[in-house]
Amino acid sequence: MNIVVCVKQVPDTATERKLRSDDKTLDRDAADGVVNELDEYAVEEALRLKEAHGGEVTVLTMGPAKATETIRKALAMGADKAVHLSDDALHGSDALSTSYALAETLKKIGFDLVILGSESTDARTGVLAAMLAERLGAPQLTLANKVEVNGSAITIQRVTDYGFDRVEASLPAVVSVVEKINEPRYPSFKGIMAAKKKPVETLAVGDAEISAEQVGLASAWSEVVEFAAAPPRAAGTVVKDEGDGGVKAAEFLASKKFV
């Protein structure tokens, strides 16, 4: 089974994230880049499916040169190879443009199953899996907390507000997973060393037969019109207890509609 996992390098949520003043896009140099946390669950699920059914796991990422760090971690976890879609023309692509670029790349490299995290910690759109499935003409099985493959059939438990739905489809398919699905493994020293020798193919827009007119900031369907720095936190309210501290605290909570 040919499994492709889409992973994304995102700014570390523990650091301050900023937008660029020139084009209002995310300033990826202002913070350390890390693997999108939910994508680690996708990598782990792909590895488990490979261990159960055979095949290989390919990591696919779209991003600047520094996104190679993200690729290496996924390879150290156990993925077999990687494809890095990297081109200045892709800068500023929104979810629609990204889904188009990734779909064209997936068509080029081939797949039986595409797995993604349910969302990224920078954009949090949660729509990429559905967009990819539509562009690829493949079934979408989203928000999975369990995945089972039996031959050409795939079944998931889809998380809902009332529990879960059981969703079935045929391969090839696109699956997004939630964090409750597994516990991602830590790369071992052996895995880290082995990752350095695993193949990483770098593709530009032309290599993947992507139309440059359909990607990038100029082609984005959404844009940031304006932004401002978050205001500093205001000083807290101090309640001095003079025998009526409980009443004052209750009145404060009531004024904020907490009670």
C-alpha cells in the first residue's frame, strides 16, 4: 500500500507569531519552525498501517527550504522517503491554492491512501483534507479516531458531537485524523541516523506541472486586509476583603456574566 502523509512546518506555538508588514503573510522566520502536532499523529497512523499491511510511507510537504527539518523528523520516525514541494511562487498560497498544488503533486507521485492531521496550528482551517479529496476525486474520511484497512476497503470512526460515525469507502481515499487516534513514537537514534540517508525529492512548481497562475499570494481567494499587535494585558481587579470580600467577588463575576 502506497501511503502519503501530508505534513506541514508551522511556527512553534510557544513563541510569539507575527505577520510580515510587507504582504501581511505569516513571518516564518520570526519563530522556530516545528512539525504541526496533529500531523505527527498522521505519520504514526501511516506507519502502523504499513506495519500491518506492508507497503511504504511517503512524506509530502509544501514549504520553504527550512521545511526540510520537518521532513527529517517524519523520516526519523520511520517514513521511507519524502517529497518536498518548494518554490518561491508558492509563497502566500491560501487553502484553496495549497490544495491545488498538493493535489497535482499527489497525482504525479501516486497514492493509495493520503493521511493528514485534522488541522494545522497556524491556519486552523481544517478544510484541506476535504479540498484534496474533491480535487483528487477520492472519498474523504475526516476526523478519524480509528482507521481500519481490509484489502481495498477502508473504514474509520469519525468523531462527532454525539460520539462517532462509522464511515466506509474504497481506496484510494483521503483521511484526516484527530489527536486521540494514537500516541506518536519518538524518533530513535537509529532512526535519526537512518533518516539522513533516505531519499528526499525536491520539486518546483514546474516539476509538478502546477500552474504558477493558480498559486501564490496574487492568486489567493482570501487575504489579510489589516492587522495590529494585540493590546497589552490590562491590570487585574484587586478585591480588598473588609468583611465583604465574598460579596465583591460575586458582584465582579456577575458583572462579567460569569455567574
